[in-house]
Amino acid sequence: MAKHAKGAIQVKERHSRSDPAVGVSAWGPLREPVFRALWIASVASNIGSWMQDVGESWLMISLTRSPILVALVETAGSLPVFLLALPAGALADVIDRRRLLLITQNAPELRAAFIRTGVFILCGSALLALLPLQAREALGLGSFGYGVLLGCIGAGAVAGAAFLPKARRKVSNNLLVVGASVLFASMIAVLAYADVPVLAGAAMILSGVAWITVMSSFNTAAQTAAPAWVRARALAIYLLVFMGGLAVGSAAWGAVAARVGVTNALTYAALCVIAGLAASFRYKLVGDEDLRLTPSANWPEPVVVVEPRPEQGPELVLIEYRIDPEQTRGFRHAMRDLRRIRRRDGAVRRGLFRDPAESGRFVETFVVESWAEHLRQHARATESDREIEERAQAFHIGGRQPTVTHLISQSVPR
């Protein structure tokens, strides 16, 4: 599961649960030539990666019985992806790193996916890191037996992928992850005390089912919560969290096993996976039905007499509202949600001001870095954003739409 993210990233089709065609076949996407080509290439690449994984892990356990050194093999395999994930995403989305931080900080659904992924993988990485030691010392298996155990995980993942479309139509993403996490923790505990290879193999099959369920759900949540214009960068961060957690977690569980033994370390890991479910109460995952991130194209093009150059800026945008004074409290709450959208879509500063000389007059302001950046904001507005904007504009009583003014910064000669 470490090489090539081992199921961490997948291509996701967007459908509504009400669509009767959804989930008829898990192999439906293979009818698309581009997807089929990518899928075949990924399968071929991962076969080689798994072969390498078995060989390097078993070579290390043949050289040393140190749990931390064996676990560091998994860490070493995760580090390259961890180090290159963010630069790869930067090439896919034309935005800077600071903008990404603004997006992450102002997108709670996306932040929830990252946090839940990190918590799970830090705990669950013990299975992969300590499996070679358990296979040799507790089960008395050789390299072939260890390979079979890894094959059981893969078989379980394939089986799990087959039933996932139907499960997602009936169960929410959040509940699906909770159930699969409990199953995964249970199978780690079974592995910890199994002394019969058949029992360990059965546990690995079920752990594969749980693994693909959890990771595909996290991946779905990350893709669903990210607007199209920043999705590649969001997935780079998701991969960064996944591989970073796998690298750090593997090393940490190796250190724990060196001190308390492999069986106890696996037991503690199972308990940590269960304890990590506490995050599900605060950080809930979203699904396709929860957000509408298709472009809305509801922002009209700015009316200008002299077209600014794309690089000119910063630009100050003023939006004037006329509000019934008795509705001020509700208006301010509606603008709170709008503030998050402005910052996510590129505003470096944003504020709401009340005119003390005229009752009910409010002016929203936000600053973007350039004229080109503001034009990109027009393309970034989503259907969910439009609904939030309409809730705020519903308080406007001026008869027409709120007045929008664009001001471009000008240099003052010395």
C-alpha cells in the first residue's frame, strides 16, 4: 500500500445518488478509453511495486531482526512521494502555495478530509510496517508466505472495490469510514495474536476490504470538497498527508515494537485506530450530495471603459448593500459564510463596513492581487457559492442588485 500511494488516489466520477445508473457495475469506468489506459498502466506499475515491496522488506528482515529497521523500509518507500507530492500539484494548478494555504484554511470540508486521513494512516501504518516481522517470527513464514499475506490484502481490496458503489448509495461517506475503521482495527488485533497462517490470511483479506473502503472514502471527500480549479493541488496535499503519515507512522510503530514487542505494538495500533474515530464527531466527511462544486458562471463580467492590463493590481472590489436595520444581525451571519468563499477564491484581505451616516448601508470589500486574479475569481464561483451569495443578497432592499465597484491600485510618483 505504500508504493504509488497504494490505492490512496483514484479517479472519481461525479454522479448523484439518485441516478439509477450509478453503481450498476464497479467496472463501468473501464469503458472510457482514457480511464482504461490509465488503469492498465497503474495495474502494471503497481505489480512491479508490490514485487519490489516484498523483496526489499524480506531482504531487510533477513539482515536484521530490529523492528525499527524493518519498519523504516516502509518509511523509505513513502518518502519520495511525500517530498514530491506538493511540487507535482503545483504544476497541475496555476496558483501559489500561499493561495493553497488560504484555500485549506477556509475550506472546512477539505480540512476535515486531510485531518481524518492523517489520523487514520498514522495509526493504521503499523499493519504494513510490522507485517514482515509478524509473518516470520509469529507465523514462521518465508518470503513466499509473506507475499501471500500481501496478496490477501490486495484480494480484499479488489473485493471491497466491487461492493463500494452499492454501499455508497446506502451509507454516507462518514459512516462508511467509521465502520471500515472498526473492521481494520479488529483485523490488526487478529494479526497481533494469530499463530495460524490461515487465520492471518483471512484477517488480511478483511483488512484489504477495510483499507480500500477507508482510503477511497477519504479520496472521495478530498475531491468532492475541492473546486475544480484547485482540485489537483488539493489532491497533492491529500497525497502529502497520506504518504507523510505512512512514513512517520511506520517509523514510530517500528520504535514502539522495538521497545514493547510486535504483538503489543499491533495491539496498541488497533486501539489507536479506534480512538482516532473520535475525530469523526468534529470533522465529518462530505460526499457528492453534500456540495455542488460545478462552476455557476453567475458573476457578470466587469464593466470597464479602459481594460486594465492583466498584471495590474492590487484590485479593490466594493459591493454596496442596502439592508433593513432590523435585519442587520441575520445579514452579518450570512456574510460570515461569504467571507470564507472570498478568501478561498483569492482575496488577500476582506472586510465588511457599516456607514454610520446612513442607516442600513453596508459595504463589503475584498482585495485581490491583480486584475487577472479577479477575472479568475469569476470562473471559480460554484453552485454552492451561488446559493450562499443569494442568501446574503436576499437581505438587500435596494430594488436592484448590490452595486459593485472595481478599483485598481495606482502608483504615486515620488
